[in-house]
Amino acid sequence: MKEQFLRSLFVHERLQLLHNHEITRAFSQQQNNSALEEWFQFALVQTEAKRKAKLESLGVNELIFGSLIQTTQDLKWNESCLPAIMDYNADWLTVLEEALELNCQIKIKENEQRSIELLVRPFLLWANMKLENLLASIDAQGKYISTSLLISSILPHLTSQLCKIAGRSFVLELHVAKAMQELAGDTPEERFSNFVEKHMVDNGNLRLFFLEYAMFARLLSERTVMFVTVIEEAITRFIQDWKVLKDTFQLEESPLIAIKADLGDSHKGGKTVMRFQLKSGQSFMYKPKSLAVSHAFHTFLSWINSKGFYPEFKGVPIIDRKEYGYEAFVRAEQCETKDQIRSFYRRLGAYLGVVHLLEGADFHSENIIACGEHPMLIDLETLFHNQVKQDVPDSADVEAQFAIRNSPIGTSFLPILFHQDEKGLGIELSGLNDREQLIPYNVLKVVDMNTDNMRYIRARHITTSSHNLPSLNGTTISAADYLTDYVNGYRDICYFFIENREEMLSTDGPLKIFSKVPVRILLRTSQFYMNFLLELTHPDYGRDALDYERLLDRMWFSYLDDRLISSEIKDLRIGDIPYFYSFPDSHHLWDSRDQKIDNVFKETAMDHTKQKLLSLTPEKIELYAKWITESIIGSSLSKKIHSVEPEAANMDTTKESVIKSDQFLNEAVRIGEQLVKEAILSRNERTATWIGLNPNYLGQLGMSGLRGGLYDGTGGISLFFAHLYRITQKQHFKKYSLAAFQSTLEKFPMTIKFPSSFYGQASVLYVITQLENIMGENKEWKQHRLNLLDNLSRSVEQDTFYDLLGGAAGAIHVLLNESKIRGSEQEIEIASMYGDHLLKNAQKSDKGYFWQSSVLSDVYVGLGHGSMGIAWALFRLAAVTGKEAYRETAENALQYVRSHYSSEWGNWVDCEAGTTLANWCHGASGIGIGLTMCLPFLRSSQVNQVTNEIEQAVATTIRYGFGKSHCLCHGDLGNLELLLLAGKCLNRQEWVEMARGYGREAVNYYQSKGEYLTGITKCSNIQGLWLGLSGIGYQMLRLASDKDFPSILSLQEPLVQTRSLR
């Protein structure tokens, strides 16, 4: 049966085996081409260059590769291969046989739990035997180690590793047996136990499992050997280094009783960071890598301290043994006073400046321990992190990413959203976050453990909090509460660097100590690699190494240098996270096998640090201080950007306006020129973006290049520039409109099924129509529009938000606009699909109808997120289609809105803070706009009641809605839209004049303060349409001439038809 195990051989191993025995088989060119095409299609290797790189990594041509995979795939080891089969042997196969023999010899006890662990029991027994023999040989007297306690602490880590490899195959076989009615027992637990008894306790069937899953059998054997080898190496080093460990870390004479061996990723043959624990309770960290960079870093901090920098830095005791090292275990400690909190954040801000100067990257929350007033950095391997050359497209987004990467935000010290999904929902893992968070993607987990219903599902997971932030009296204190101290710490260290720049740049300056220390280089995120390794544990890849290798070949689908991909695959093949390192003064890279890869970097990391030091100016310090401030504020305000301030101060909008229409226009132009100045262009100037705080549908805020949508992205800014161009005919506004919109198109591939009219595909469709009306149709836009309609028709069931901002309600308006402008029925049909979707998902109550979003725990009634926005969409759809079910549902939704009206507050209250909310998104202003837009579609018997409600919405908005911000979403320029729309609809000219008065007050505020109050507190430089400057500018155009510029707050179609779109 050895030929079964030969299925675990990779292509290069099969090649060597057959070559040694001179075995060849000929196939036709057609057969060869077919085999190659099937392989490369699955592997997503589409270009000739990547195919060539794959073959060169194996040292074969297409003919040999095609023949090889056909000769050996699907058990085609025929008689001609018998000599090779008989000759084959490998260490892993010997280990497997030894482990299975041990499993036979050491009987499973009757009372031993029947669980998945019995599948990997042979390997645990083998590892236990090897570790016992090792410890007996190196510490027979038990002076250094408590053998039984140590082994019992170690083996669970191996168990976990092995079960991850084989667990999904175990579950598959369980369900096969269940489907075939092979399991005996009256309960799920009994039937599960029966399966384990038959298939895992029975050694014959256990062997059959490993024969079936030959690839996984090999991995289980190899990971077990790696684990034992790594533990043996670590323990041997511990005994050899005991004296220096004892002296450096002030340890008591006490035996080692436990090793926590899963602290970090597995690299270089299964090596991981470990925590050693002594019987005395003392602990220290073992790291199987050079700690020279940590030693150099603390030497650099000592130099800074020696120059009188305050507050001084505190180092971590380190032992560097070149190939490995030890660090003191740093325990989190509380602060005792507010002054200590201030000192903590001042130091942390200074650390940010140091790490940024030294090209640090990947400094997440787990890299910082809050030890009283001292933040302690505990993993410094990614200092001097150089950027690998990549053949990336020329785009403004790439330029923005480089700018952010080269700023303090690129260190990951500061809040930034990671792992964002197609809707922009992400997770904040920076050095300033310690909150538990729901990750934005599903994680594989086991449910119904130890029953015959046991299975793997993908579900959301909540992160655990870290110990990176200071606490006082048991309460964690955030950086936003001590923002001034944090930013001043950053400023202080930067000005320190300027003051000492000459010495730092000198030949023998304090930077020299870093030149020759090894530093890790991250080519991709660890999460990317972990996801890849997880997918490789699917049963489909556990039987034959050819299937396993084909999936691994998807790594070639990348912009990375082909030489690096080859090294990545070698690491992943053995279950490791790929590892690369370099030196600060080197252009080259080394992989985990110490293979040198020449000329990977254009410049050295040390060159970058010196250039950064030379270019450090007060202006750049203040720019970055602003980014730091905005990123921290944005993180602290996530989900709270609509929070309410005290009642708005009285504003005098009744006196005669001193601002004429052309002055509103001039202010819009001035804002446009400011945005032009701040734009980031691609090298070919075809795309444009801006760096700023980006909100997503959930209200999460992250500092980045702008997304593509209408609400906060390049789509909205493109629309603003287009209308500026229409009214001024200035060509540079047209240029930036087109460049911003090209960025939008590139951000929304048709694989994304997110129909939102503000953040998703419908928002792109809305902007296309606005731009075509101004600039005329072009072939690319026309095709993109058709693709968007097709996408929207296929995205209905993916909508779980339903509302105006994120879901079906907004999409309906955009689709009905399209039909109205172009005279087409297709858009009405798609809009009806979304209408039916809303009907199907309406939740009925005695108060009316509402919709529960999949990502919002509360149910709202407002325009942006609630029943008001949905009612408006359904009223409009009913009017177009004549379908009474839409009207009835809309009326019930409106009834639900009314049920939340509070006569005490004169407002529609749906949340704790909602009593005084009067914004477009939540509260009176948005509800007033929604009611105004519903008026044309209502039964005549409803008009008087709704008119009265609009009157109340206007009064409440005037009372609560002005004086806090100038943005569209929850500020003056958005709230005045109600006055414009309702004023014209109800013939209340005084409301229109009042709107112009509020606009005048906004301009006056800018002229006196030099900035607007954007939608994010204390952040003046927000560019997006709903929260930032482009929206303020657009409303200035509306105030100049509301008959010429459509109401984007009500998703209005173009008012001035400059081009025929029919």
C-alpha cells in the first residue's frame, strides 16, 4: 500500500523519484496542453511570465511538467513505477509507522474520552516518548526541569496544531458514516463515540484514514517531528544558558515546569516564540531568532536619554545569543495617578516618532505592554522594514498608500482599519486599540463538538483585548483623553531629532549600531498566509499532494517578485508562515532557509531613515501631528460621529443677507481650489484621490486614501468638481472630476455585490448619470452603466441593510432616476426586485413596519438608517409601478415612524440620544426631508397630516439642528436642505431665506476661523461629500442657485438637462 503514501509527494519529489529510476511516459501534445491548462486555470496562473516562473522554480519545461502530473495523478502509479515505489522511503513515513506501532502497544483505556484527539494520538505518543527520552538524557536529576509537568504543558500545543490539519477530514468522514447509517447509538453523543470507536480506536481503520489522506498523514508526521525538534532545541539552550538567565532576569533556583509554545506564528521549521515558566512563578520569553535589533534599539534609547530627553525611556532586559535570545516577561501594571497617565502617553507619542524614523512597521496592540507610566515595546523585529519592489499599477490609490505607509500611520501605532471587506467594514488592531471587536469576516470554528452533528462553520469572531493601554483605578484610559500629551510627545522627539541631526547622521553616530542587525521583512500580512494555510486543510487537498500544490500555486497570482513567491511556497508547503529578513544597510533579502535574493530593494532601509531625518521640518511635523490627531479622534468617534452637543446657540438668520449668490459661488470655487491643491494624482494623472478620515456604513473611521462612493469617497468629490466645471467652465475642475471618477470606477469591480446608493454600486451609477449629463456619454461609462445594472439585478439577496444609506431603499431611487432620465423600463424592473425584497423582509409590529439591519443592533426610524427612508422609496416605487403592496407597506412604515414621535421633544426619538437629534441621517431634519419627498405620492387624505408633520420637523430642526457642524450629514449645510426643499414645496419663502441665512453664517464662520466645522469633531480637513469640504462646497452651489443644482441629499436626478441621455 506504499503507493498510496506516494500520493503525498510534491511535483519536484516525484520528478526526482522517477528520474532516479529512469521512468518516463509519453503523452500527446493535446493531452499535455490540456493537463497544463487545467492546472494553471485552477491555480489562477494566467500570464505566460508567471507560468514560466512556476516551471523555472521546479527546473522543468512544459513538456516534462505536463507528462509528470499525468503520469502520477489519480493513482496512475502503474507497473513501470514499481521499482520507484519499492525504493521510496522518507523520515516522515518512518515516524508514521513508529507512531502507529506505539498506538497499538499503548492501549486506549475504556474511560478515555472518545474525541478527535484519538485521531492524532499516535503522534502525541511518539512526541511524548521522544521528549521523555530527551529530558532523561539532559537532566536526569531533575535539577532544571520538572519532566512530567513540562511535557503535560507542551503536548496540548501539538494537539492543537495536528487537529487543525486533520480536523476537517475527520468531520467529513464522520458525516459520511452518518449518511450511510453506520453509527450506533440513541443520542448524538453516543453515535459520535461509536464513530471514534470504529474508525480511530480500531488501528486498522485508523491506518486506512491515513492511507486515504496521505498528504495530511505526511503533514502530521512532519509537524510532529518539527515540534519535537524545536522543543528539544529550546530546552537544551535553556539549560546551557541557565546561569546568564538567572543573573540577567534575577531568577530563583527553580525548575522549569511549563512552556507556552504558541505565542506567535510558526517560522523556519515550526519555530515559535515561547514563554518559559518556573516553579517559583517567574517567567521569561524565549525567541528563536536574533535579538540584535532589540539590543540596538535599547542602546539607541539610552543615547536619547543621555541627551536629556524627558520623560526618559525604559528598556527591557534582553539576552541576545545571535541565533536566538531571551527577553524579560513584561507584566501589565496600572498607573496610580493622572500624571502617570500623561507621562505614559507622552512617552508613547515619542515612541511613535522613534519607530517612524527607524522605518518601523506592524506595531500592533500586542507589541505594546502598559507597565505603569511606561509603554514597553516587546517585539522590534520589523524596525527598518524596507519596501519590496512591486510591479503595481500606476494609480492615485497606490500613491496614497505609499504616502500613508511612509507617515507615522504606516507604523500601525495609530488607528487604522485592517482586513476591510467589500463594504469597508474592518477591524482596528493598532497600538492604540484595546477594545474587543467583531471581526469583519467569518472564521472557521467547530460547533456541536463530540456529537454526530459536529461540523465546521464560518462565523464572526470577537477579538480579545490587549494590555497596551494604561489604566487607572481599574479603568482603561484611551489616547483620545490625553491627545495633547500624545501629540506633544511626538513633536518633542521630532524636534529632538532636528536638534541632534548632525550627530545622528555622522559616520559614527547612534544610527550606526543598526546597520548590520537582521530585521524581518513582511511581504504580505500574516492573516493572508494563515487564511491560505487554513484553506489547505480542506479534505480536497489532503489526499494527493498534486491537489495541495495546485492550490499553493495560487500564490503566483501576485505583483511580487517571482523569486520571493517561490520561497513563500516552500514555507507554506510545510505549514509555516513565510519568513524573510534583511539588514538595514542591504539591498538584498534572505528567506527562511538563508537563501540570498539579490537586489530586492531600490534603496536600503538605512538610506530611507537618513532621508527621513534630512527632510524633517517643522512643517512636516505639524502635518503629521494633524494626521495623528485626526486618526485618534476618528477612532474614538467611530459609531459616534452623529453624537449630539447641547442645544444649538441662537443664530441670527433673519437680518438681511450680506452674501449674494455669486459670493456663495465664489466660496464653492475656493473650496474646489483647496481640494485641487490637496489631491494626490497618479503619475499619469489619470486617477486622483485624497488622504483623510473615511467613514463606512457602520460609522467606523479610518485614515486612508478615500474610498470610491458618493458619501465619503472620490465619487462624491467627482460630482462636486463636475458641477463646478459646468458653472465655471474651468478645465482643471473637469480634469479632477474625471480623475476622481476614474478612481471610483477602479475601486468597484463587478464582483462586489453591495447595492448601496451612498457606498456601493448604486452610488457609482448615480454619479455616472450626473457626469454624463454635464460631460456627455463615453463608451467606458456606457458599458460600466450596463454592467452596474446587471450587478444590481444580481445583488438583491445580498442586501441585508435595507435602508437608504446602505441598502435597497437607496438603490430604488437611483434606479428610478435612471428610468426617468433615459425612458427605460429595465431600471423599473430591477427597482421592483428591490421593492419586493423590502416587502419580504419587513418586520411587522402593532406600531407599524420596520426593518432590522444585519449589522445594526438598534432599529431606527430616521431617513438614513430607518423606516422613513424606506417608506419614501416605496411610496415612489408604488407611484411608478402602480403596485398597491408597495404603497401599503410604505404607509405602515410611515406609521412606525409616527409611533416614535415625542410631543415633549417635538422629535422622532428612536435611541437614547435621539431626543434632540435633528440631522439628515437621524432625527427631525432627515424625517422632514423624507416627508417632503413623500408628499407628491400620498393620498389626498394624508396630505394635511404630513404637512403639519413637516412644519414640526422644520421647527425642531431650527431649534436643535444648527450651530454644531457645517457638514451635510449632521450639520448646518445638510439641515438647511430641509428649509430649501420644504420651503419650495409648501411655498414658504421665509424658510428658503432662512436657509440662505444659515449658509451666510457658515461662510462668516470660515472667514473668521479659517476653517469649517466638518462632520468629524476637531478634524477640519475632511474631503468627502457628506462629512467634509466637497459637500459644504456643493451646498454653496445649491445656495447660489437651487434650481440649477440637484439636491444630492434627496438623491435628485439632474435638474438642468445639458445632454440628452435617451
